[in-house]
Amino acid sequence: MIRSILQRETSTPVVAIMKCGEESVSVAIEEIKPEDWADKVYKPDILNKPEKLYKKPGYDPFK
């Protein structure tokens, strides 16, 4: 249920802003254990790719 709501609340504004059809938008959700977050997500996707980041998080799990 929550994934369905998250998908809808994520894709609806994308469709409106990008002026595209629903069929053009995909939403994937991957669950990550909290203890794995820093190594599996923060370091490779946030810390190592700052040029792709449009909103920085307000925390650093390595400090």
C-alpha cells in the first residue's frame, strides 16, 4: 500500500512537470537495510557522484 502511494505521489508531479504521459515514467523502489545504507547508497550514489545530485542530504554518515 505505501509503495503504491509513494509511486503515485512521485510519478504524478514528474508527468506534470515534464509534460509527458504516464507511460513514460517508471518508479523503482529498492529496500536497503539501515546498516547497509552508507556503503551501498550514500558513498557510491551521493558522495561519489556530486555532479548528479540536485538536493544534498543534511547528514553525513561518515562523520
